[in-house]
Amino acid sequence: MKIAFIIERPGFLKGFGPVIDSALGRQWLVEIWYGPMMGFPRSPRPLDAKVLRNLDLPDSWNGKVAVREFNEIEELPRLGQDHSIEAIFS
């Protein structure tokens, strides 16, 4: 299975961490997508993508989790199709 996590804020990574660990334990392919998130009603201000670029992912995820950046919310459906994502968590 191939899944993706949309990260709206750096703290989301902490919340998704156990789910990502479990998915990796099942040999699933995992991607993390991040971007400015303009247009999401839940996000009162755009995410500073530089903060996410500098996140320290756990060592256990090295080489196992793909990280992709997007610029516009409209790119998300294409990302899902281009990378054959079966489930997206947000």
C-alpha cells in the first residue's frame, strides 16, 4: 500500500508519527507532503515551508519516507495520481 500524509503544521508530524511507524512496519510506502496550505479553511496562516524543510525526521524513517513539497492546493490530486497514492491522511 502507498500512503501520503499532508502536513499543515510541524506539530502534525508528531501526531502522525505512530501511524507512519505502523505503516512502515507493514512495509507500506509512505510519503509526506508539505506546502504553504493557502486556501485550507482550518489554517489561519500559511505554513512556513522552510520550517518543514528543516524538520528532523526520525532516523528510523531515513530512506523509507519520501518528502514532497507542493505550492498550491490544486496540485494535491495530481500528486496522488502521479505517485499512485492509495490513501491520504490530513
